[in-house]
Amino acid sequence: MRLFYSPTSPYARKILVLLAEAGRPDAVSLVVGSGSPVDVGNAPLAQNPLGKIPALERDDGCALYDSRVITRFLDDHLGAGLYPTGPRLWEALTLEATGDGIVDAAILMVYEARVRPEDKRFAPWVDGQWAKIDRALDALEARWMSHLQGPLDMGNIAVGCALAYVDFRHGARDWRSGRPALAAWEAGFAARPSMMGTQPPA
């Protein structure tokens, strides 16, 4: 199988962390491909007509896309057990959606500065995206620490990758301030070998 990805993509990083935690980093070969909404670059359009990464081309040639589809497939394919059963599954899926939502907003902030001409940038848009992240982080601190501190699952991985991406692209905003429990959890999670081995290039 071939995984089309970017080394800086937090969505792709979730998949790489899953593979590492499953002990199967060799289950896919990596192909760099990326673009933006205004320049498709070398995005894997044949695998994903939306022009987004990651995309997973399976051995039969059929491609899967959207990171949550790919992680569910690989978890099942490899027997990784990172999607729990019973009521905890719904918590894990909600946490995964929360992590991905943080990343969605953080990337839109990046695009506003990187893609839009300077005279057309809209600061309230950026502030609105950060407000989404801020609320999600408050919710993690207030309501989700017991799950995060429990057994490893894809919810934990998605949140860990999201927080790392916020540090990577928006570190000056100091998301840790006022969130001691989440900050402590993130420090421990970031030290996992699967996270250390998938850090994006500086």
C-alpha cells in the first residue's frame, strides 16, 4: 500500500503514529504529495479528486481518503485495537473529531497568512479560527482528561497530533496557559516513541 502524505501534515501524522503503535511502520510505503486550495502542486489527484492528503492507495488499486477513514481501515487491517468497543468508542470518535477540528482551524489560520494576499487578509477570520481552538482546548481540560489519561486510542492520538501541530504553527499563542492538566498530559504523550519518531521537519 502507498500512503500519499506530507511530512508536516498532522492528519498524516495520525496515521504514522497508528502504524508505529501497531508495530507496523512497514505496512505502507510513503509518497510525498501536497498542494493547497489555490495550487494543487503534486497532490494525489488520481487517488483523491479533492486534492487532499493523506490518501491511501491499497494493493488492489482502490484509494481511501480522509484521515479518519484511513485510520479506521488500518486499525482493522492491522488489528491494532486503537478503536475501543462499547461506550468508550463514542468518546474516542468524538475526541478524534475534536483533534481534527483543532487542526482544521489551525490550518485555515496558516492559509490566511500564506495564501491570501496581505491586503486581503481578514484578522477577524483568524481570530475566529483561534476561538474554535481555544474553546476545544478548554473542553479538553474540563471534560476529557479522564479519557486522555486512560488506555491509548485514536482519540488520544488525534489530540496529541493536534496539540503538536498548534505548537508547530502557532506556538507563540501559548495554548498551555491556564490548562495545566492538558499541558502535563501532552508532555507525556509527546515523549512516546511513536510521537518522537514522527516529528515534522523543523
